[in-house]
Amino acid sequence: MSCERDRLKAELKRGPLAHGFTDDQRWTLGRIKTLIGRLFRKGCTVQGVAKLLRRRRHIGGVLSD
């Protein structure tokens, strides 16, 4: 699990453009949900992503509304 967490953190640092989100450079919960599905072949909800990020204290600098 920590391996997945580390990979997600690294991929978030690469930014949305690196993952095909070209309209702006902000991470949203929906985009992170899509990224998790692409990277790990796991489904989750937007609410689940929010809880995950709150637990890991990533919300501060990563997300936009």
C-alpha cells in the first residue's frame, strides 16, 4: 500500500498535463479519481479520494475546486 501511495504522490507532482489534462493545470478530486483508476486499476468515489487525501494531508497544495 505504501508503494501505491508513493507512486500516487510522485504522479501528482508531475502535474495534470503529464496525465493528459490539458485544459488547466489544477488537480481536482475527479481528476485524481481518474488517475487512481488509470494507475492502479481500482475504482473509487470522489468522496473516497477526498478522505484518502485528508488522511495523507495532501489537500493543501495539490487540489483546486
